[in-house]
Amino acid sequence: MQRITILGATGSIGVSTLDVLARHPERYSVYALSAHSRVEELAAQCERFRPARAVVGSAAAAEQLGALLRAKGLRTEVEYGEQALCAIASAAEVDAVMAAIVGAAGLAPTLAAARAGKKVLLANKEALVMSGQLFMDAVQDSGAVLLPIDSEHNAIFQCLPHGYGRAPEAAGVAKVLLTASGGPFLTRAVETLDAVTPEQACKHPNWVMGRKISVDSATMMNKGLEVIEAHWLFGAPADQIEVVIHPQSVIHSMVSYVDGSVLAQLGNPDMRTPIAHALAWPERIASGVEQLDLTRMGGLQFERPDFERFPCLALAFDALRAGGTAPALLNAANEVAVQAFLDQRIGFRQIDRVIAHVMDAVPHGAASSIAAVMAQDAAARVAAQTYIAGHAK
Ligand code: NAD
Ligand code: MG
């Protein structure tokens, strides 16, 4: 029996994870769940999955959750705050941690799970983008097992040889090919992009996801973050990572080898497949996802990304090549810009301008410690907010 903590249980990935776990009660039990503010949803999850512990974002939310759980006669221990998140991620009782908090807020608990040597199921790409080498070192030092949930990275993981040691040459890997749907604005006239609303940006053609990653998909910053994520997970330099637009999202990514072979992983676009894969790895379990019917597919298309339409993708490659704390700078500026767009304080095309400004204006340095990364994150947020205040619509 594997005991699981889910960080971000009420989110899109959290809910899909519980869906898979519920199909295999003989294999998995839930040790702890976390949510930021959606207390009623978390209470319902506690009633169904009976975790020992639940963590929320504030004292007020903890009080509300405690009352709801007592009314249901549940004994789940309720805590709040970052330290409590780190505690449920690293507790001795836990075997595997699903890291599914969105954004930089997930770094501390995800790192705590890695340092504690857990099986870390990584959806929270921002944590790895920010901390890069420091995170990979923590995994190495503790003997943690790091398994990618992001569908592209999970696909690449499946296409790499077993025991792959983050050395592309040694494994005969020529390139890692990250597929991208191109999001909702792949073909929309560029000059009309400034007028798009948060609702339009969040309407992804193939996936239903949280709002932040949905906007990231529309700007293609999501793919940019994934390029950096792939660099750390698979040890591939920027030149060995190629982005390919594939609007159908049926091929989830590919690995191209020196002998000319290209291995791809295919499936219906449903996150329960990578979640089930990582939960059971190296075994396979049912995920609830329908089998792919190739004969019912119209056709698969591929094209090169247009870096002018999607400046965020170019900014992410720049940050990866710059190294050090540059990816943390990029990530924080993006988080602030996306929130400002969702709050309708800036237009869609201002997102990339905020990030470009912050990347130019704020010096970056060596990612020598988590404290240095967090300081860079904080400086980027201040610079982004200041720029937005001066350029709000
Ligand atoms: P979501 O917005 O649906 O859920 C986010 C979760 O994080 C919620 O449970 C929320 O309570 C929690 N949370 C938010 N802010 C928090 C804070 N400050 N402190 C603590 N907890 C907080 O997001 P999602 O779509 O499930 O994405 C989660 C992560 O997984 C992101 O990093 C995203 O990039 C990644 N991811 C998601 C998908 C997808 O299909 N949704 C695919 C690949 C990767
Ligand atoms: Mg992805």
C-alpha cells in the first residue's frame, strides 16, 4: 500500500489524481491533502478519502475546514501555512507526493519532498524552473525518485531507455521534441490579440486546466517553462530541445535518436494517463482514460513555432541560455503578468512586455542557494508590479 500526499488537491491535477487513486483502493491510500482557499471542496475530498492531515492557506480557512470536518464526524488533523505543507510532503508516513500546487508557492513543499527522499510526482513545473540544479541536487543527494507528470515530459520519460542517466549522448539521443498545441490563438490575427479576454485565453482547444497554466498555454510561456523543465529533467542543452507545434495534442512528445529513430508517446489528451503512469511506475494501471482510436483521427499536423507570434517562448529560451537565476526571474515576472491579465489590469500582449522589461531591468546572478532564488523571485515581482502600475490599461 502506497501512502500519498497531494499538494494542491482541489486543482485540476489534484482532482484527476484523486480520480485515479479512487480506482485502485487496494494500492493507494491518501495520507494528506492540501488546498489554498477552496475549503468546501477540500472538506468533501476529506470525507471521501479520509486523510490523516489536511492543510490550507490561512488560519481562517483552517478554522472553517475544522468546523466542516467536525460536523461530518471526521478526525482529519487541520493545519495551515507553508511549514505545514512541507511537513505533509516530508512526513515519514508518506511514500509519494503529488506536487500540484501552481506557481512558486509550490517550491518549498516540493523541495521538502525531494529532500526527504520521496517519490516526487512533479506537476508543479515552476518549482523546477526556479530552482533547477539545486532541485536536481536535492533529488540526487536524498535518493528521491522524480517522475514527470507534465504530459510532454512524461511522454519523453516513456520514450527514453530505462535507467536513462540525464546524459543524452550516452543514450544516443539526438533531440528531445516537445510538442505544443499552440493554444487557442495559434491562428488568430496577431493584431487582434490585445483585445482577447481572460475567458478567451483560458479556453484551451484540447485540455481543461487551471487558469494560470491556461494563459501560459495561450502565450506559449507554458512551452517555454517546459523547455527549461526538460533541460533539468533530461540533462539536454537548449540546442537539443526543439518545440514542434502539433494542434491535435495526440502525440505528447518525442525523442529522436542518432540512428534516425523517433520514438513518440500517443494518447487521448487526459492528464490521468501521465498521473497513472507515474503513480504505478514501473508498472501500469488503469487510469479511466479511453483507448486512443487512431482510425477516428482526422490527421496529425506539425509546424514550427512562430517566435514573433509567441515572444514568451523566445524569452524562455533566453532565460535558459542565460542560466543562474534568470529562469526564476522569468517565472516570477510571468506569474505577476498573468495575474494582472486575469485581473484585467493589462492586455494579453502586455504579458510578454512585462517579462521582457523585468528580464532587462533586473540583474540576475548565480543560483547558489534557495535563498538566492527566492530573493530573485521577490525582486522580479516588485519590478513587474512597478512596470504594470505604470502601464496599466
Ligand atoms: P489549478 O489552479 O487548477 O490548481 C492549483 C492548486 O494549487 C489548487 O489546489 C490550489 O488550492 C493550490 N494553490 C494555489 N495557490 C496556492 C498557494 N499560494 N499556496 C498553496 N496552494 C496553492 O492548477 P492546475 O491546472 O491543477 O496546475 C497545477 C500545476 O500543475 C501547475 O504548476 C501546472 O503548470 C501543472 N500542470 C497542470 C496541467 C493540467 O492539465 N492542469 C498539466 C501539466 C502541468
Ligand atoms: Mg505540458
